[in-house]
Amino acid sequence: MNRNNTAKKRISVTAYLILVVLAIAVSSVVFLCVNYRRCSDYSFTQESFLDLRNWDKNSSPLILGKGWQFFPHELLTPEDVRRDARTFAATGVHEYDSYDNVEITRDGWLNLGSSYTLNQVSPDLESMSEFGAGTYHINLLFNYDVDYVTINLPDIAQSARIWCNGKSVRHYGIVSTDSDSYSPTEVCADIQLQPTETGHIDLIINCANFSSPYGGILSSPAVASTSSIEHIKDATRLYLAVVYVLLLGFLIGGFYISQTFDGKSKFYFFMLIFICELLFEQFSASVTLLPGTWNYLIQVTLLIFTNYWTFLYYASLYPKGTSKLFDKLHFFEMTFFSLLTAMYLLVYWCFPKFLYLQSSTLANFILVLITNLYCMARVFYMVRRHDHGHYLYTLSVLVTTFMHLAIFVRTQYYVSISLHALILLFFIMVYGSYFIMDYVKTFEELSFHNKNLESAVDEKTKYIAKVNQDLLKNHEKLLENEEARKKMLSNVSHDLRTPITAIRGYVELMLNAKEPLPRDQEVQYLKNIHTRSTQMEQLISDLVQLTRLESENDTLDKMPISVKEMVHDLYMLYHAECEGTDKQVLFEAPEDDDLLIDGDAKKLLRVFENIIVNAMKYTRENDIIRIICHRYDDPAMLGGNAVEVIVKDNGVGIPQNEVPYVFDRFYRAENSGINKTGSGLGLSIVKSIMDKHGGKIWAESEEGQGSEFHIVFRASEFNFDEEPEDEE
Ligand code: ADP
């Protein structure tokens, strides 16, 4: 049953994961396709055609409007410059004498400076700076013998994509550090363009900002049409707003949800990574807030931190002691990643010039790749051994890797904000739903266990209360018993000592007599001694019987007994005793019913005799004793099938307040009379016997009016008439 459930759960989670992976794959492909736009798909802000066939390629650079420079055939390398410098030092003459202001560009090519300009201005292109951001189409026609032209774009200060003859050739994302002394050398790489065989250069410039050292927003057409920069800005803002709102919701929800988690800190840690990713997004090449190197420095710092935190996050998923292998590696890996991070940050902060080298991106890429592959390997190794967090951890390591790498994919000119943005959005949603699903599941399990726990606690509380009550009762009973035992002991010693004292008194009288006592007095004394010793004997035999009855070893020797017969025999005995006196004993019983019960004959005889003897004892000369036997049909009494014996007299009775105590040991009512001998044990013996038989006995009495003793037994199932006949 449980196994089935677990299997089902696994299948549903696996299906969920497959869906997520499929969705990721499909959305990635879709967005890659959507993002792939040919340059001809743009709508253009400005289009112009410039015929440069008459331009002499050996003359100075051609400057188009706001600093658009073309240098045909001049692909100089740093080596050329160094050689030129050596020539100049040796001969005092420049090898390339037309290039005085030579500088090395960030791509390692040369910027030939602006010292040689030819103000051949194209009125159409000049309007680019007026229009500002937008997409410009420039069709240039060169002479057939122009193999290359080098283009500098000093006025495009930020974020541009350039296509040449349908091929993407450059993506700018860097601005100058210093807005006042704006230096084109840092902004514009020399871009080499190759005309077609017919001498055409079809140039498309998708430009986010013009002539400003501050950043603009460059977006691919997937986010908005590039025809209007306002739309792009709006779309980007909208996207960022959505991401941040989602993140905020996720953060607030996660905060509350995480209250119920054990690993709260991990949630916050993960959120931190997410925020870093977002900040990275915010400061990435597409959306620039700070100028130049600072911007890039922040990006790199965030990237490195994100990377480091990612590693720490995955290292924290399985605490120490879960795996021997990673326990051993722990120190090494911490040191390795810490040093690597420190080194990277040091290089980037101390030698910012490195930022202009393409190799830095590659280095970042390799670092991130190493971290992510290592984290992946770690998580995959662990999830195989520990069930805990299985899917969440696998998913998160995949997402993080994917997100990290997506940044680098984007920096490689082709994919811009929209793809990354949508992937991020998608993952935030996937994560959100995963956390919520996990939370709901945990919450449901928790409330289920809570309920169980509550009812278990209730049950136990009730049970404890009951046990407590029983204990209290037992305690009271024990106290009562102790009291009764003390009372009994004093009663026994008193009741035994009284006859002994009397006997000793008579014996002493007889022994100490100086003269022989007259015979009748002697007889009287001996009679008294006899009575007292009989009384003592009775008391001792009663005590023995009571003790025996109360011991667990005393069993009943049960057999079917006719109550009518037994009581009738006793009646006959006492009826005869009363002959010649005014006392009367009467007997009533149904004629056709033997009134059978199951009981111990000897003990039952004691019950009936004791009650009848008491009645005889506590009645006066003219009183009447009635003995009534009958069936008792009241369903409330022993299930309605009972036999009752009532012994009723109109004797001295018992005071009302003493009736409940007459069955107690040694209890004798005040009016029982000093001359009526008795130990007060008879009725307690009767009560014990009745209890053993599962019967009931009670007394009803009024002082001076008489008493009624009711004895009720369960009737026997046995029927003499149905007794099977002996087999012949
Ligand atoms: P005792 O040996 O004193 O008769 P029992 O246990 O037989 O002891 O009776 C307890 C007390 O109940 C008696 O002392 C007496 O006061 C009272 N009692 C019992 N039967 C009767 C009765 N039929 N009429 C009046 N009092 C009775």
C-alpha cells in the first residue's frame, strides 16, 4: 500500500520533471528561433546609399558625418606599430608616416586616430545623431579593388549591433569611463568589413544610444520593435517589473513558507543567489546603469560572487557526515573555490584593462562551467544515496547551470535580453510552483500528523485522568480498609477479652471461695462460663469463615438448589422453636415452583439461617416473622430472572441512619440490646457470601416498627423436568 503510494508519487514527480525539462527545451528553441532575426527583418529609422567608388583608397581616412571613419586596406597589427616605432627610432622616419596617433584597440587592432580626416560628409548619415537610437541602414558602394575597409564608430557610445552584408559582426556593450574626456579609442573597435564582389557593403546598425557615455538599452526584436527606442525601454522596464514583482512575491511567500521548513537558511541562501542573478541581469551588457569599467567590474564581481554562492549553496545541501567522499573533499574544495574567487576578484579590480580582452569572457565562462559541473556532479552523486530534496536539488543545479551559461551565450552577440529574461521568468515560476507544491504537501502531512497527535494526546489524557481517579479511589479504599482493619483488630481483641475476663472472674470466684459454694450457685457459674466460651468459639469461627470468604482461594461448590426447600426446612426448625410462645414464624412460597438457583448449599444455609436467627433475636414476645419466597420478575433486578427471599419482622427495627452500616464488620446497631449476644460479624459474612454468588442483599427498617431483609439470587437455568432420561 505504502509502496504503491511512494511509486505513484515518484511517477508523478518524474512526470512533472519531464514536463519541466520539455518546457525548458521547447521554450529555449522557440526563443532562439524568435531571436534569430535577419537584418532585413528590421524596420529602419534611416536608410542611405553612398557611392564611394571615386574615393581614393590611398588617401586619408574617409570620415562620414559624425566621425564615421573608413580605412581601406589598413589592417595593422601591434607588431606593425612596434616595427614602425623601431624604424622611427633608428631613422627618424615613420614607416607608416600617415599614422601618428596610433593606439591599440581592445581587440588588439589599431586605431589610427583622427589626425587624417577628409571632410567628405554625407548629409543623410549626419542625421543619425539627430535621430539618436534606432536602426540605420547604410548601403556603401566601393571600388572593386577594395578588399577590406576598417570602420570606427566613435559616436556610438553604447550598445549597438552591427550587421555587414547580413552577418552580425559586432555587439557593443561598453561605454567610456569618463564622460568628460570621451575617448573614442575605448569605445570603438576597428571593425573589418569586407565588401561583396560587386563592392557593396550593406551595413545595418541597431543602436541604443548615440554620442553619450551613458548607457542605453539594447534589445532584440523579440522584446519589442527596434523602430522605437521608447518601446524597447518600456518593454525592458516591463520585463524587469514583472521579474521583480515575481521575485518579491516569491520572497514574501517563501518567507512565510520557510517558517515551516527545517532548512530555512537554505531557502534564504537560494533566494540570495536568485537576487544576485537578477542584479547581474540588471547590470548586464544589455542594461547599463554605470559607465564603462565600473559597470563591467560590478558585473564581474556579481558573477564571481554568484558563482561562489552557488557552490556554497550546493555544498550546504548535504551536511557534513552524509558522504565520506565529500567530507574528505570539503576542505580542498572550499579552499579551491575561495582562492579562485579571490584571484578573479583581485585580477578584475586591480587590472581592469583585462576587461577589454575577449579572453576574460572565456575565463569567466570556464570558471562558471567548472563550478557548475562540479556542483552538478556533487548533487547527482548525493541524490543517488539520499532521498532528501532529491528533485528540488537536481532541478536547482540544472537551473543554476543553465542560467549561468545563458549569460555567456547572450554575451556572444546573438541572444540578448529576451531569451535570458524569459528563461529567468520561466524558472522563477517553476521554482515558485515547486516550493508551493512542496509546502502544500508538507503542510498537509503536518496537519494530518497534528490531528493524529491531538487525538492521541486526548485519548491519553482521558486515560491518565481515569487512572488517576482509580488511583484516588483505591487510595481512599486503602485508607478505609486500614481504618477497618484497625477497628476490626480492636473489636476482635475487645470481643475476645470480654468473655475471657468473665470466665476468669467466675473461675476466680469459685477458686477463692473460702467455703464450698452452694451447688446451684456453682451450676450457675459453670453455665455462665459455658455461655461465654460458646460465644468465644462462635466469634472465632465467624472470624475464620470471614477471612476464608475474603481469600481468593475460597471457591464455591455450586449446584442447583431449591431455595424454597432450604428456607422451608429452616422455617420448620424455628417454627418448632416458637411453639409454646407468642412469637410466630410464617412461611409463604409458590406451590408449583421450586425456585431453583445455582449456589453453594452450605454457604447459602448460613445466609438464610443468619437472617432468620437475627429476626428471632431482634423480635419481642408477640412479634411475627414472615418468610416469603418468590420469583422476582423486575427486569432491572439481575436481568429479570431472579428468586427472592424476604425475611420480615415487626421487631425492634434498626435506627434509620444505621441501616447502611449493618453489613459492616462488627457493626451492631445501638438498639441491638446489651443482653442480645452477637459479634456484629454475621451480616458481613452473609454479604460476602451473597457477593460471591453474584446476588443482592439489602435491609429496610424503621426503629420500633420492624425490619425487612431482601435476598435476591439469579434463578438457575437448570430445569429438573428437562433433565435427559437415563439411556437404557
Ligand atoms: P449480631 O451478631 O449483632 O446479630 P449481625 O451482623 O448479624 O450481628 O447483625 C448486625 C446488627 O444488625 C445487629 O447487631 C442488629 O443491630 C442489626 N440487626 C440485624 N438483624 C436485625 C433485625 N431483624 N432486626 C433488628 N436489627 C437487626
